[in-house]
Amino acid sequence: MLSHRSYLTLQLILLTISTYCNALAMISKIPNKLQHINSLQNKFFALRHGQSLANIAKIISSDPSISTVEHGLSDVGKEQVSISAKAFAQNYLEKQCHDKYSGVAIFSSDFTRARETAGIFAKTVMDANIPLYQGTVNNEVRLRERFFGDFNGGSDEHYQDVWDVDCNDPNHTDFNVESVNSVVGRTSGLILDLEEELKATGGDPYKVILVAHGDVLQILQTAFLKRPGSEHRSLEHLETASVREIHLAN
């Protein structure tokens, strides 16, 4: 038979365990894996692909079965990427005397327009004698474009139809689209995995280039800023072939 004091102690222990378990459950439901991270070892950059044939046609291209084989870069897009890559390489070399980095690591969506962008960027980096992680571009499906469901293959005017709903509900899958929070989860989880992968090399950190798509990179930035994914359209627009360093909020 438990004494009254022992009974109260047991109840307190059970309450503490229950509170702890509930807290873990709540954390597991947070889509942003960076929410409770205070710092990152590597420096991350968002690189949106250059102008694509889908951009020219003004259509939404988000189906992997199509976009991994079609809708590559236009000639303008290739030139855009070349200019951005040369500027990045020059900046890297100018700062290497006081920056300690092992080199550049490039991870790319496997969609054709992103792969071609990453390839041009990688060649420019290597031509500048900047070390490239694993000597190649690393394809990463978690950087694929957000799937736009019923609107895939249709006019890009339908982006706004989705974004209007995004503002109110980051979990919505209206029109059979991938939810904002799904993108938050897969991309923020990728960042933590890349941190571990690059840390395992045992050297200095890398400047990491994430080659992806407009919506994906806008949403990923909300994760870095620790803001709701529903706010992704309020962030500064990332133009085609532009490189932007993304900073983790405290």
C-alpha cells in the first residue's frame, strides 16, 4: 500500500512523463525541422533555375514524370546562369583569403531545368579551381518543384489561385496540390541531413548551393526565417538564375 506522500510523488512523476511525451508529440508535428536549431555549420544559398522552356510557354511544370525529361533551359536561361555562376565564383575567390571553406557543394532538384542550371554552375566553379564536393552535382528529390496537381501543364496564371489559399492555410491540398507545410517539412529536413553529411567529411564547412524552383525556395526561406510557410509570397521574389544567401533566424 502506497503512503499518501508516495502516491503524490508517483502522480507527479506520471504527470511529468505525460507532459514530456506531449511536448515531444507537439514538436514532431512542427513541419519546420529548423524551428529549434540555433546555428548551422555550412553556409546555404538558394539558386533558382534559369529561364526555362516552361517559363517561355507560361505553363506550370511540376510533374516529375514530365519535368525530369522535358522543359530544360532556354538559351536566355543558360546565359543567365552563366552570369550568376561567374559572379559567385569571383566573390568566392575574393573572400577565400579570410573565409575558411572546403569548397562548394551543389545539390539540385532532378528536374531538367534545375539539373542544367546546376551543371552550368558546377562547371564554372571547377573552371575557377574552386573545390567541388564529390566533384559533381548531387541530385536531390527533396528539392523538386512543389506539385501543382490539377493545374500541372496548365497556364501559370493558376499559381495565384493556389497562393491565395496558401495565405490562409499552409496545410491545404486544394486542386490536389502539395501543401506548403509538406514542402517545409521535406526541404528543412534536407538541410539537417546535409549538415550531417558534410560534417562527416571532417573538414571546414562548405558553401552549399541549393538549385531548385520558385515556390520551393520561397517556402524554404520561411523555414530559415522561422516564419509560417503561409507567408512565403510575402518574401522578396527570387528571380530566375539568381543566387541568394539564406540566413537562419535566431
